[in-house]
Amino acid sequence: MNENQVCYTFDAAVEMAIQMEEEGFRNYLAAVRKVSNKGAREILKENALDELNHKHMLEKALLEGRMQGGAELDQTIPTMHLDYVLKKKELGPESGVREALIYAIHLEKDAVEFYGKVANGCAGAPMGQLFAQLLKEESGHLQALEDLYEEHFMTEN
């Protein structure tokens, strides 16, 4: 098993996921404090709240000793991989909705990559399902952001 194929105890896995969600929330919070554009702030706030909801769900799972799974998460969620096309930039006071969406797309892509590596490392173990569920939830968020970007900033020729 290499470094990308490590599996953890339930408590350690959930604690790691909580830390990941907390870091995501802090990144969004810092971005909200930087931008002045109302639309950009709203996008960043919504995503910060998603991170808080994930963190709360994980803390509840830690308390209960188990993770609730949903059947709606059984299918892989495809994304457009816009993070490869759109360059991530630091946000500033003049950043607009487009820049906020790109920033959020990159943060969600980081979470997808993190949960994907851990889910692969735990495949077949009880923790594999936990991280696969988190991977699919983050993929759903990423897909929603990409769809929003496509709707508003990608024109059809």
C-alpha cells in the first residue's frame, strides 16, 4: 500500500474529514472578507455554508459512531473539469462573480481530489463508503458550480 492507499479508523477518518471541511470553510470565509461584489460574496457564502453543513454532519457521525448514507449518492457525478481550463487566482476587493466561481471551483476540486485519494485507499474497508459518500457530495457541489459557470460565462457558438 503506497501513501495514497492509506485507510484510517472511523474516528481518525471522520476527524480528518472534519479538518478538511473546516479548512474549506476558512478559505471561503477569507474570500468573503476580501471581495466587495455582492454576487461574488453570495456565491462564496453559500459554499461556506455547505462546508459548515458537511462539518456538522461529520461531527454528528463522530458522536454517533456511524455515518448515515444516502442511496442518491450511489452514482458517480461527472464534472466538466473546468479547473484545468480556468486559472485559480487570489481574490481581491474588485473580484466579481466570475472570479468567485473560479475560486470556488478550485476549492471544491481540491476536496474532490482529497476524498478520492482516501476513498481509493480505503476501498473495501468500512471507511471506504464514508469517503466515497463525501467524494460524491463534493463532486455534486463541483458540478453545480461548473454548471453555474457554464450558464453565465460560457457562450455557445
